[in-house]
Amino acid sequence: MSCTEHRRKVNGVNLCWFEWGRDYRERGTILLIHATGFHARCWDATVAHLRGQHVIAVDMRGHGRSDKTPPYTWDTFGQDLAALVRELELKCIVGVGHSMGGHSLTQAAAAEPSRFDRLVLVDPVILPPQAYAAFAGAGNPQDHPVSRRRSQFDSVEAMIDNLAGRGSFALWEPAVLEDYCRYGLLPNPDGPGLILACPPLVEAAVYTGSAGTNILDLVEQVAIPVTVLRAPPRDPDHPVMDFSKSPTWPELADHFQKGTDVYLPELTHFIPMQAPRLVAGHILKYAQATSSE
């Protein structure tokens, strides 16, 4: 399916979003929301398995080609999504969110329940109650290790070469890594080369400003079917930024009114990057059910 790029101002920020299969809009919409530090086109490998569907993937504020306009908090991201689905008049939505995207979609579905039919939350980083109770307050983004990540590259190929085979990137499908790099860079306004479309300080601000965003009360309000895909749980002693395991509360699905837990012990937190076909299969199961109802 061909992809078209759009922009719309909602909630005080210009959001960029990408669309596939507009001719199928009347069947409903698959709404894809990325993780912190990522962007809409990280879903391309998943979209490749969603032919015959209307699909929208959004660059959240601070990410991709959307405005770099604070605040960069997950409650703000949820408000942005709720405003966007109203503005675009989307209906019969199957909302699919990875990590921060799943957290934000849960908020949007609670705010706009008549527009959402189902959710597929891919390791949505909704934490157990005790984690929120222990939250000590937001830190300084400049002190976060992400703020010091490399942000400038001579080319897309240079970024791919820099990441290929390293850590979790070694487990990604090569096409996803290429999309992450190709669409995750923008021309450097201050000189030659390319810079990250999500600046390191913005990504760090998302992490430091969102650890205490407790939405467990909203989880219990969501009445539509929800599938939670999750990797093996993270050991409490693991470093916070270790995404080889899942930070999501293992009991999360039980707290949705119609929740289903899908445990994927062979995968890491980066489920859509490792297994886009598997994720698409879960999406299609619900998208096809929605279009036939």
C-alpha cells in the first residue's frame, strides 16, 4: 500500500501522521502509536502485513516530524491522541501502541470510548501499583543517560552501521532497523549531516517526566477488549534502561474489564522490531472482527 504524509494541529501542537489504505477507511482504522524515542515509520514492517486495512501511524510530539513542543509527558501524549481521533473523526479504531504508545492509547480510549473498538497493547509500560507509590519525582533530563546519546550522523547508512549488531538492535529485523534510521533522521539545520528526529534531551525528558504517570484507574474504566502482548518481566534489580525484558506489570491484563494476556517469552521489550508479522497477526484478528460487526 502507498503511504501519504499529513499534518494537523491538535492540542496546541502540529502532529505529523502517515496513512495507508484510505479507501478502506469505512471499515475502521488501525491506529499505530510508537514508543519513546521512536517514530511512526518504525511500524512499516508491520503495516506490510496489513493490506486491505486503513492504517494511520502518528509521530508523537517531540518525535519524528511532529513539533518539538513541550510538555513531553505521557498524560500530554494521551491528550494529543484523544484530540487527534476527534479531529480526524475516526471510528471503529483498533488502537495499537508499543511501550509509551500503549500507555497513551489507553488514556485516549478512556477519554473517547465510543471511537475505539479494541486495543492491542505491545508491552505498554503500565507499571504495578507499588512502582507508582515509590515514585520519588521527576529528575533532570540533562542527568539522564539518554541525553548523552549520539545525535548526529553523516548519513542514514552511518547510523545503520553504528547500531547494527549492538545490544537489542542485533535482534531486530534488518528492515525495521533501516526504517528506524531512515525516517528517524532530519537534515541538520546548523550544518552538514543529519540529526535525530527525536533529540536526546527530548527523549530524556519523556523518561524523567513520565515515570509517575499512574493510569491504573483508567485501565479499569476501559470496557472494550484489550490484548496485552508482553515479554518476560524485568528483574527488579536490572538497570532501568535494560529493555531485554519487560517493564510492564504482568497482571495488567487482569485489570482491564475484557483483558487478555499474551506472554511472549522468546522476545524482548522491542516486540514490533523483532516480530512485526506476529504483531500484525494479532492486529488483523481484531481488525477483521471489527469490520465484520
